[in-house]
Amino acid sequence: MNFNFNPHSNYSEITSNYPESSQSININKPLFISSIKASDITKKDSIQVSSHDARKLVLSSQMEGLGTRFIEKSLSKPKQKLEFIRTLLIDNYDSYTYNIYQELSVVNGLPPVVVRNDEWTWEEACYYIYEERAFDNIVISPGPGSPACPDDIGICFKLLLECGDIPILGVCLGHQALGYVHGANVVHAFEPVHGRLSEIQHNGCKLFHDIPSGNNSGFKVVRYHSLVIDPKSLPKELIPLAWTCSTDTISSLVDQKFDQENSYVETTPDKKVLMGIMHSTRPHYGLQFHPESIATCHGSQIFKNFREITEDFWGWKDSCSINDRKLKYNACMQVGNGSWEFKDNPRRNYVSFLDTNPFDIYERANSSNLRNDVKFLKLEWRKIENLCSQIGGAKNIFLELFGDEKAENTFWLDSSSTEKRRARFSFMGGKGGSLWKQITFRLSDLDPSEITSTSGGGGNITIENAQGLSTTAFLEEGCFHFMNKELQSIHYDEKDFQGLPFEFYGGYVGYLGYGLKVECGAPYNQHKAKTPDACFFFVDNLIAIDHSNDDIYLLNLHDQTTKTKTKTKTTWVNDVYQKLITLKPSSTTLPKVQYLNNNKKTESTFLSDKSEEQYIKDVEKCQEFIKDGESYELCLTTQMRKKLGDLNRLGIYLHLREKNPAPYAAWLNFSKEDLTICCSSPERFLRLDRDGVLEAKPIKGTIARGSTPHEDHMLKSQLQHSEKDQAENLMIVDLLRNDLGRVCDPGSVHVPRLMDVESYATVHTMVSTVQGKKRSNLTAIDCVRAAFPGGSMTGAPKLRSMELLDSLESCSRGIYSGCIGFFSYNQTFDLNIVIRTVVVHQGEASVGAGGAIVSLSSPQEEYKEMVLKSRAPVNSVLEYEQKSVEQ
């Protein structure tokens, strides 16, 4: 097929006639990547094309001759400005949908309604679009898979085919679906392109108004796709709008002068990639690239232009059509598990959506015999200035106060790497006062078919109080629901912690295991963890250390509803104060730690769950998934294990923190579970401060340190300028922006630091920072559920990627890939990503490690990177074991 592509043509020059009926559109084109054809989709009841009732709604008299009439009238009549635009945003189970949501909220003056592609029937969609007239336009999100697969695009097929009288913008998968619906072929791209940038040349149509075009114009866009529309198969109804300027991609950060080998090469048009299309007679547009990405230039302008197109479209209609716009547009909002609900309440104005808590629709009556009693907590604290270093630092304080008896039931959130102000505070404590308790949660063993997406099938919770009494119950609602209720049951006076420079004043300290992904949208866990899926202490006595100012804080929580005398409440603070001011710096390396010689025979090294050959094969399988559009990036992991016998666990942690200090390190010892966690994580998962600011600091991109300063500098520069590592990092940054966008105020999500390189004892890493302002009607647990597990440990799109990884990995990740940290009683929190960690459970040490697989990955190099990441925790065990034997 021949077509004309004139970069100087404009929208008003396109005057093709609208087809008489949708049946005349050829939708039976063969698809290169699959035997499924568009005609097969029409056989599914949920998206039948031949609904006569629907066609009455869609092909109204206003639609006849739309092509020329829309263009001519939009130019001849003055445009009537709309106060806001009401968008229906169809989510194709993608991890970037909420970046679009954030953009549209700002541009439209109103948040869009988000509905998953399988949530509505066609009849329900017609009801809201045509009978209620609830929307001015529709945006179809990106997503995994192919437009040829009904499960991947759901109702999008019918919307694009039938809804010719409402503006629609399709992004990535939505763009491919627009082409596929009208007969174009969707085929494999020459190469998968994910998290990489290209310069764009466009034809100047209204969607690209005020956006430059061509080489060196500054119009760089981010691409996440491995499938493309074959431009040679475009039917006459579809007009090409934009192309890549060349077949090469360009660096996210590096300018042209640095990146000489990636110079821009002009190629023939048929080798460039089609980046945008529009329907000739309908207000339907498609973009192959991602305008919502943080690294796409002029992305906001594209959404503004789509608003203008929408206003033009409705502006030529009778004024009564605009005046009659209904506000029965009650919001559907994403909850932590990824499901959505559209609330039909004609008495509530659309704008009231911002005052509703979407998570409430999953709050069912607690069926267990556990009660969340209301507590009125009082905080008392005391500051000791300039003392920490005088008495031997944080390590000596922990050993002297909590190191006896193998440090049972103790915690230490340990900022052992405080240089460059990466972390400032450490927190430590043990089994404390009357409010202390331990919570242990294990997911149920239900069959995946019996699990609901909101609770993950529930699980068993055991609560041990300060007196050692335990209660066990089944929680149908799951762990997050319980934690949410627990935190919401606590009342307090904010004046109690005024003057404290940190965010943890007592509350829960512990971990959330990776398996809790089933409470956050994942359909099931392929493997069952041996360790508990969550374990927390409720801490009422703790020590906080300010490493910047060398200060020590002693904190005590008590319940004001009890009759305990004030003297007993402050006893712990006074006692610890007296111990600290008389404490002497230790002269020994490991005071009070006895090396326990192990007479039992143990392995001399760690044994991996997968051989090098199998791991490399799994990397190749990941790349096949990526090639077929099932994922953009997959974070493949494995586990290494070793029997330990009676080796002193605190000694292992102290050796690890010495050899590999990290800003988000942690020691957790749950003695009753025979479970100890020795963590040296450099990565923050998520933090919420007193001002309601959420922050994530994802790490993607790792390289070993050099043996000389020159080599070290060269390796650091190599990482900084690596297109592969930049692509990995960018994909996760966009994913974290999406996760924060689900729970943050519109327009508040931003990236203050993109792809910084940080240096640690053994590796350089590429780190970004994502921040946003939490919506006031959501809780701390809501925020964690929206983002858990951390995207840097899953890949994107998150839900599909987790399913694929479950099929490849041979065992449960357990605590690895989850998070460790605190939930303060006032609902601030700070959680890390569990990496570079030794988990000791029932005499066995395990270390998880892995890496992000992208299309540019080398399977052999990915295996080497996985080994590199495991080196610090593995060596800490082996070296300490050797030292123990030598004593």
C-alpha cells in the first residue's frame, strides 16, 4: 500500500470519508506474531462487534459524515472553552497508567476515572458513555501483551471500533489496538526497545501542536515496546502522524558530543518506526511512545493538545450539548490490590471524589476474634547531647544494652553508612514494656483458585504479648488489613514528638515478605515461604541515635488509659540514661560476643538453587517474554543456601556491617521463630514523613568497584553512561512514579534526582529519587499496598512480570525482595528493599540475589552481576565462620 507522509501537512487537509458501517472495515489481517486474528476476537461474547443496540447508541445521527463536518466546523465556529475535561482512562493492567492519570488530572482540571479493561461489560460502558454522557474523551493505557489477544485489551477493541463519536487517545498498546482494529498488522519490531529514547519527526497535526520535530529538535521520547504497527499494512482510514528520526536510540542522560558511537544516522523512511497515527474521520489517535514518561520531552503538551482536540470536537456541537454535560461522574479509584470500583451515586458531584477513601470498599467486618482496641498513647523522651561517639558509637551501645543472650527479640535499624548524608538516624531496642508484643503472620495454603485479590486468601496471625502469652487466629482480610486497623486504632497528641528530628517514635518494627504480593494484586504465590510472611515487634521502648549531631534519644510509650503510675512509665528512660552516661568505649572488637565453635559438619560454601547454565537459560526466557511484549523488564532472582549450625548470628551481622556498611541496614532477631535477619541494604523502598511526603529511592544499575582509583573512576563513568543501565533505571523510576501516583495528590509526583551514581564498599549503583504528597484521606498502609513489592524487584508491568517470574523461579523469595523498617504509631514509616541480606532460619543461611533483565542484557553478564550482588552477604558468613573456627 502506498501512502503520503508530508511533515508539513496539517489536520485540516485530511478529508477522507467516514465508512458507511463498521462491518466494512477489514479486521481480518494476518498477524505475524500470532495465529490469532482480529476476527477471532469478535467471537468472544464479552466483546462482540455485532451488537445492534450498541450501534444505535454509537452511530447516532450526529456521527453521519463526521470526517469533513468535524474538521470544517471545528475551524469555522468559535471554540467554547470547557471548565474541565472528564476522561475515562482504560487501564490495560499496566504499571504506567497512573503516570497518565497524574498528567490528565493536571491538564484536565479533574482526575480521570480509571477502569480496568475487563471491569465493565460493553453494555455498562455504553450506559456511562452514552446514556449518562459521563465522559468527554477516552484514553487507552499501555499494557503487556498484544492487541490480538482478547485478554490483553479487553473492552478496548469495542471502544475503538464502535465509539466513533468521542475523542480517543491510545498509548503504546492502545496505539497498536487502534491500528489492529482497523486492519493494520501488528508485528515484532526490529528489536525490543524499553526505557530507551528516540527523536521524533511528526507532521504538525494538532496532537503535536507547539512541539518541535526532527533531528536535534529536542523532541525526545521514551519507548517501551517490542511490537509495532507495520506501516505498509495501514488501511486508508489510518493516517501516519509521526516516525522515529532514525533506527538508533539515544541516551537518557548523555548528550551527542559524548555519545559519538550513537550518532544520528539518516535512514530510508521504511526503516524508521511508526510512532503515531490518527483515524481519518474519527477523533481517534495513537502514540507508540510514552508521553507520560519522566524522560519524554513535551509529554504534557501532548495531553494539553488532546484536551484542545476534545474541546474542538464538542465545541462544534450545539451549545446545549455542553450545557447538558452531566456531573454524574463518581470516581472509581485504584485500591491497593489493583481492583477498581465505579460508584454510581447521582447525588454526589464528581469533584467529591477527592474526599473519598477508595480503600474503604474493601473494609469488611473483622471475622477473627482479635480486636483492635482504641489506645491513647503518650510519648516521653529524653535527649543526651554529644554522647554517642564518646561511648563507642552505635555498635557499642547495642552490644552493651541488648547483646546478652544472643540478642534475643531485638532490633537494630542501623544506618551504618552515614557518609554523604544518605542516612542520619539509627533505632534499636529489645523486649520492652507492657505494650511490647510480637506479631507473626503466615499466608494461608489456599488453592490459587480460591484466593481473592484483596486479601490473598488471608492467613494465620499469632500475637505474643509482653507476658509471653500467645493468641492465634485466622485473618480473612489479610496482613495489611490488620496492620491498617492496628495503626488507625491508636490516638495520640502531636505535641508529644515536637522537637524530635526523626520520624520513628515507637510502634511496629519488622518486615513484610515478598509473598504478601498476593494482597497487592498478584493472583497467587507459586511457592510457599518457609519463613513467616510478616513479622513485627510493637516497640514501646527504644533508643534513637542522631549520627549527624552525635546525640542519643531515649523514648518510652505508654497507654494513657491504664492506671500505671508515672514513675513506672519513666523507669526505663531513667535506667537506660544512667547506663549510657557511665558506659565506657569498648577496647575489644566484638565485646560480649562469644564465637561458638560448631562441631557439626556444614557445607564449606553456599549452594545455589540454580546452576549457572540454568540461570542463563532463564535470562534467555525472560528476553523471549520481553520480545513478545509480555514485559518491559523482568527482575530475575535466585537463592543460595548454607547450613550454619550454632554460628553466632550477631557476629555475622557485625562482620557484615563492617565489610559492607549501608544506609538501610538492619538486624532483626525473632527468637521464637528461630529467625534472624542480617541486612545491609543500600536501597530505600518507601518513606512517609510527618508532612505527608512519600519518597522512594529505587536502585537499578550496578557495577563492581575498581582496584585502583583510576579504574574505579572509569567503572563509575561506565555505569553512568550505560544505555542498558539507564534503561533499567528509567523503567523502574516510571513504575515508582506510577505507584506513588495512585496515592498522591495530582501533580505532586516528581523526580528530584534521576540516575545518580552512589558508591558503596563493593559496588557503584545507579539511584533515583521519586517523591509525592500523600492524599490526606489515605493511610500509611494504603501507600505501602499501592507500591508493594518494590518495583525494582519485580520489573514492569508489575503484575504481569510477577506472574512470569513465579513461573521461572524455583523457590519462594521469602523475606528477600520484601521490605524491612518501621511503622511509627503516628503512621510515618520508612522501609528498605531487602537485598544484600543474610536470612538465618532454623540453622540455615540463605542469600537472595538477581538482576533486571532487559532486551539489551547479556545472559552471561547477568549471571556475573547476580554473583556480584551476592558477594558481600555470602562472604560475610564465610569469613566470620572461618574466624570462628580459628579462635
